[in-house]
Amino acid sequence: MSNLLTRTLTGAVFVLIVIGSIIWKQYLFSIVFFAVTVIGQIEFYKLIRSDHWNPNTFSGIIMGSVLFITSALVANFYVSPYILLINFPVVFSFFIAELFSRSPNPFMDIASTLLGVIYIALPFSLLNFFFNPLLYVDSYYEEILLGFFSILWISDSAAYLVGSSLGKHPLFKRISPKKTWEGSIGGLLFGLLSAYIFSLFFDLFNLQEWFIFALIIIVFATLGDLTESMLKRSIGIKDSGKILPGHGGILDRFDGALIAIPFTFIYLLIIL
């Protein structure tokens, strides 16, 4: 099977799972992305460890899981938002635990472990609130997440196709020589087009707000993609994992989203 066909089939299945979970039930979406969070953290810690860091994978996954689960419970209105406070003692208990680790570089271990929580678990945890950023009772805005992922994926696919066929001018040669300005502009135009189409069917935002929404996603997803490229280039690897045939790992699939999610969430808090 050709790489393009493998990539297409894997992408189609993955899109169906994500979109299906958004449309069906919010808690199902949380379950799917809890698995994505754990796998993503495992991939990240493997990458970091290969670069002579020594993160505590188990502790990192525990902290990330607690953060994600408490966020999901609050977003689904199962518990009070005060439950989020439990994340503070969980994180600082890890500092105390390092007293007994006998590691020669305990704070390097703490830093690399917490980085996996901040870089991966925190953005994915915020996704739980995209359905209802201000936690209004009986409100459920599935169009926010549908728009977020549609714009993200359409702009990314367009950037890849336009860049592959027309790309000549590197966007950031030192970090990612294959990314071009032509591809980025193509991704931007198709992303804005998809935002326009969403504005025709969903009136939660007006056209201007949909365009700003798309711009934030596209710009910061591009920076997120470059960020992961910087990480992989610094340790000399091509893919973060092999769980998604044709795409690599979870981090390869969501590299742009990781940076785009926090900035998009702030925008949602401002306009809603």
C-alpha cells in the first residue's frame, strides 16, 4: 500500500473518531482525548529521554491524567470547579517525591516531567471546555470543536498539497526546510474559506469572529508544527511514534493543535 493511501485511510478513520465523538456525546469526546493525552505524553517522554533527560514517565502521566480527568468532570458538570484545585497538591507532591529519588539531577527530572504535562496534558485538558467555555448550564456548542478541528485539518492539508506542488520559498528553513510560504498561504486561504462556510451554517459567531477564530488557529498551529519540528530536529528523529500509519505518532498528528488550543481558548473566553 502506498504511503499516500495509508496516510489517507488513517486520517479518515481518525477524523471519523474525533468528529463522531464530538457529535455524539461530550463525555465520549473526553474519553477519546484522555487516551490521546496519555499516548502523547508517553511519546513525549520517550523523545526527551533519548536526548539524555530523565523524566519520570509514571509521575508525569499521573499528573496529566488528574489534570485531564478533573477538567473533563468539571466541563461535563459532574463536579464543582473547585475539584481543579487538587492539581496543585498533585504537582507539588512530585517535588517532594524527588527528595527520595537519589537522582543526580533532580530538578532536571522535575523540569522534563512537568514539561510533558504543560505541553501536552494542559492543552488537551482545555479541549474539554470548548463545548462550553464559560460553563453555562444547559449549553452545548459542538460547532466550536467542529470548527476548530475542521479549520485546523483543512488548512494543514491545503498547506501540504499547495506546498508540495508549488512551494519554492522556505518558511523557516533552519527548523523545517520542507515548509514553504506558498504552502502556508494556501493553508491560510483554505482555512479562511472553511471559516466562511461554517459562518453560513452556525451563527454562534458572526463572519468576522469566525475569520479571527480561523486566523488564530492557523497561525498558532503553524507555530506549533514548527515547535515540534524543532524538538525532533534537536534530537535527530523524524516521527514521534508509529501508532498512526502514514502520520507517525500522536504528537505528529496534533503538533499544531497543542499550541493553537490555549490561544483559541482565550479568544473564546473573550467573545462568548
